[in-house]
Amino acid sequence: MREYASKFFLYTWLLMVIFQPSIVSAENLETFDVHFSVLSNNPNAKAKATLSQLKEEVNILNQYFIADDGRSIVKFRFKSVTFYDDLKNSSCKIVDLGDARRAFSLDSATVLFNHCQDRKVKDKNAINIYIFDEYNERKGFASANSYGKRNLNRPFIFLDWHRLNHNVQSPEEHEMGHAFGLNHICEPTATIKTSTNIMTSACKGGSGGKRNIGFNTAQVRTIMHYVPLIKAQLAQR
Ligand SMILES: [Zn+2]
């Protein structure tokens, strides 16, 4: 009986060795560090954007930032977070966008991001995700648009706090798609319940749909084109 058990373990071990190549290739994927800054002073936003939730955001990215055949393309790793009270006195003006009572401008945010030198607010060696409370004329602060930009291979994301925990239309992987150079796909006939590609947007008419289908071959090619460029830019001291 003992011998049988030891043979069983030997075969199990052999099987693990045989199938190791697939494990190794998964580990060979490039990994990107992610730094979070909680820019919003809204108590609801602060209550939602906890350390454990922000770590979960990275799990969400690792689960859903994938190709349409289910393959992972890159990996993300939680690096750090700066909460509101630790950045509210920063000299970086990007902090003012946390609860700004005006329409969000990605161009203005880009200028403020690129000027920021405060490591608490912008980690030069990571992809920065800003948790904010988006405002627009029609919906006020109930609006929850989010934004991602490749920014010459120094990407950043503005994620409205309402959208944390993968809430409505796959915001994490959609904005990260923009961060890796992807544009929108327009599907005028899609409803909010239609299965669509991660990068689908309402564009003019229609809806972005569920954004639950992974990146297609052309999108993966674009992402992989930018992976080494972003990696190199973020490696600079
Ligand atoms: Zn978009």
C-alpha cells in the first residue's frame, strides 16, 4: 500500500514536470506595477477605495485584460497606494481633479500628469490609476465616466469610484486597453446587455455593451507593440 502511494506521487510529480512549460510561459509574461492615488475627498469614494479594494482592482485586471481566446497578455502587480489625506497638500495640480466641479478634460489631465514630480501622486515606474469623482453638466457627480491614456508610453488612468470592483461595462480592462494604445470599436446596434469587445463604445448611437469579449488578434498585436515601449519608459529612473 505504501509503495502504491509513493508510485502515485511519482506519477503526479512527473505529470507536473511534463505540464510545466505552460506554467513557465505564463510566468514569462511582462508584469506592470500599478500605483493608485485616491484623489477624491468624497466620503463614499474614500470608503469604497480601500487598500483591499485597490488590490482587488489588480486581480480584476489580471482576470479580464485577456485575449478573446482566454489567454493572458500581460500581468499586473499591485505596487502601492497614496490615500487622499496623504496627497491633499501635494504641489501637483492633478490632485484638484479628484472632485472638480467641471467637465473632465483628458488633455488638461495629461498636462497636469506630465508636470507632476511628486512620487506620492505619480509613480514614474508604475502605471498610475487615479480614483476620482467625475462630474458632468447633465448628471453632476453621479456621472461615472473613466479615462485611460497611453501618453507616449507613460500611461495613466482616471477611474471614477462608482466603477470600482468592475461595476458597469468592464471599466478596468477597457481603460487599460486605452493605456496600451487601443481605440474604440463602434457598435451602433449594441444594447447595454449585448456581448461586445472590451474596447466597444457607444460612439454615436448604440451602446458599448457588456465589453465582456477579450481583445481580438489585431488588438493583441497593438498591445504587444507597446508592451516593450511602455516597459522601457517606466524603467527610467
Ligand atoms: Zn473608452
